Amino acid sequence: EKGGYEHFMLKEIFEQPRSILDSMRGRMIAESNHMMMAGIREFENKFVNADRILIVACGTSWHAGLVAEYLIEDLARIPVEVEYASEFRYRNPIITEKDIVIAISQSGETADTLAALELAKAKGATIFGICNVVGSSIARATDAGAYTHAGPEIGVASTKAFTAQVTVLTLIAMIIGSKRGTLETTKLHELMVELETIPAKVEQALKLNDQIVEIAEQYKDATNCIYLGRGYNFPVALEGALKLKEISYIHAEGYPAAEMKHGPIALIDEQMPVVVIATKDSSYEKIVSNVQEVKARKGKIIAIVTEGDTTIPAMADHVVEIPETSEHLMPLLSVIPLQLLSYHIAVMRGCNVDQPRNLAKSVTVE
Ligand code: F6R
């Protein structure tokens, strides 16, 4: 059942070219510039005229929500707020009938996410669900939604569900953007064509596995680790850190790279591994300076860069090259080496990667 892999997590990481394809299947035809998603069509006017979109989720699904904030604001120009379901529901939030609330959940059973959407529903908001498990409680409680179609995720650490969520949210941002006229037809077409190349590029990123095993060897005994990213790669930094801490029990922090100088930089010394996601995008020049700041303090730099980059490799201790893509789609590629890194480090430390201590696959307690 693990398909020849040692753990479900590794199997699920390697399934991603397929699961990402499944999550976009039937939802777009780049050739004819056509996109369709039944759940969105039903509430198209609501989405097009929304004053704001609220996203509620927990854990990794919350990270997918953060990626969606960048996507929807950029492509569809609708203000987005991303909320931890557990904080949102207890603070007397302002919700109106004009709001659209997107609940993101792999299991569809997370108690806080379910309660948050029930609250928003009671206040008249339109609730849209993005779930992986068909017929789950959250899927049933929503007005409309889109399944991620990633297939069952058994490993407790979420991997393929995350990339499927991000894929579906990307499609949603593109659909709303094109309906609202904020995303021009040519740009939409470019993104569709690029999105179609993502499964093959993920396949290519998975070939980094052996190289990542070598990096993992060197850092398996670390006690701390920092992950930095900017823009679309900021949520990926958070996700990389979460993956490492939950399965290897190494303390890890994800930060927006520019925030480092407001505190965490004090942690950096020659013992500190710093994973920097520094792909070629609109914040590239800025992150180059952040890498210099880490280098000046002798931190060990593990850089995730775009193929062919020479600037960051000149400063980094380890360089992992991933294929080039639009910055809008980069999280789908940049998260892959981070999933692999945490997996190998956890295995080398003798941890139970599929069932880490203290964790459950669906968190049905509040
Ligand atoms: C991390 C992880 C958790 C879940 C969180 C939400 O790898 O698995 O952080 O992402 O418990 O779960 P769902 O998406 O099922 O609501």
C-alpha cells in the first residue's frame, strides 16, 4: 500500500506530479483559454462583486490560505484576510452577508475550522469549502466548494494536500481575476500554459532527492533551524519550518526574510542552519541582501534557487536548484525540496515520520 516507498509521507511527496494534475483536471483548457469550476460558477456574481474574502484554516491549510492571499489580491484585486480558525471564531469577528468565507481543510473534520465557518454562516456570509476528503463535515457544511482531488493522505504531515490546495486556489484566483477583468486575457493564458507545465517541473524537483539526502546528513543533529522567504515564498518558509518541527522535533521558525533584522537575526551564529527560499521573482534583489546579512553572521545557508542563478550560490553553503516558473506558481515547486529535507532529517533521527508524537491526522478537538 506504500507503493514500494518506506513511508506514506515519501510516497505522497512523490505522488505530487500526479495529484497536482488531478486537482486541475477538467478545470482548465489552456488551448482555448477556458476555465471552469462548478462551485465558483454557482456563486460567480458573489465572487466577482465581493468586497473582501476571508480565509479560515489551521496548520498547513492556513499556509495554503496565505499563498491564496497573495494570489487573489494580485490577480483578482479583492482584499483577502487569512485567519487562524481558532482565533477568528473566539474574537467576535466582523462578518457580513457580503463576505465570502473560504474554509480550507484536508480532512474536512478540523473542529476549529468547522466552528469558524458555522459562525460565519450564521452571520449570513457565503461559505466556500476547499476540502480533500469527499463528504467530510466541512464539505457538507459549505454553500459551495471545490475538492482538491489529491487522493487519500495517510502521512500525518500534509504534503500533497498542500500542493493540491494551492493549485485549486490558484485556479480560483485566475477565474475570479478574469471575470473581474483584473487579469488580462494574455496574462491569464500565460498562467494557464505555465500551470500545465507544473506537474513536469515538480517531477524535475523530485530528482533533487539524492542531493537533499546529503544536505540532511549534515544537519540532522541541528537543534534549531530558520526558514526565510519573501512574497510568494514567505508562506512556503512557514510551511518548511512546520514540516521540520512536526516530524523531526527540531525547533524551526519560518520568517518573512525582511523581518529577520527585527529580532531573529540575534539567533544566527555558525551553528544555525538557515534555509532561504530565494527564487528569481520580484523580491529576488531584496532577498539577496537578506542572504548577505545571514552570511555576515556566519549562519549556514541552504538556498533554494532558480536554475542558473549564480549570485546566491556564490554566498550559500548548499544550493538546491529548482525549475523556473512564474512567481504566482512558485510555491508549488519551492515547497518540494523542503518536504524532502524534513522527511530525510526525520528518518535519519529515527523518528516515526508517518505518525509523529502528539499529532493526529484530523484534529477534532478545539
Ligand atoms: C501539518 C498538518 C496540520 C494540518 C492541520 C489542518 O502537516 O498536517 O497542521 O494541516 O491540522 O488540518 P486540515 O487541513 O485537515 O483541516
